[in-house]
Amino acid sequence: MLPTPEQIRAYITDGLSCEHIAVEGDGQHFFATIVSTAFEGKRPIARHQIVYAVLGDRMREEIHALSMKTLTPVEWRAAAAAA
């Protein structure tokens, strides 16, 4: 059975405190927007590694592809204000 966006969201929030998270996908390919204070002071690759660590073996066994937009709460608010 293929994972749903809701399951991916739950997997991430179970291991990472998020101010905001949205996940879209078709069961094989997913896109997540994740806002967390855990990303503060980290480069994009380190942010993605945090999410991959939370997902663990699911990245090899269940999730075919996951694209991410990882933001701090300050970056999220700035992006919302600019929109």
C-alpha cells in the first residue's frame, strides 16, 4: 500500500516539532513545506537531513520521492508577508 500525504505528514510531525507543515503527493512522489525552529541557523542540506533522519527507513521502504521546502518560522512569516 502506498503512503498518503496525511501519513507522511504524521511521520514528520511525530519526530519534529513543526509550526506549519503541508504535504501533497500521489503516493509515490511527495512535496512538503515544513516550518520548524529546528531549522534555525542551518543550511538547506542540513534541514533536509533533519527531515530524512526523522523519516528513517521509511525513505527507503515506503517513500519513493520527497521534495521539501524547509523554512524557519521567521522565513515563513516573511514569505507570507511578501505574497
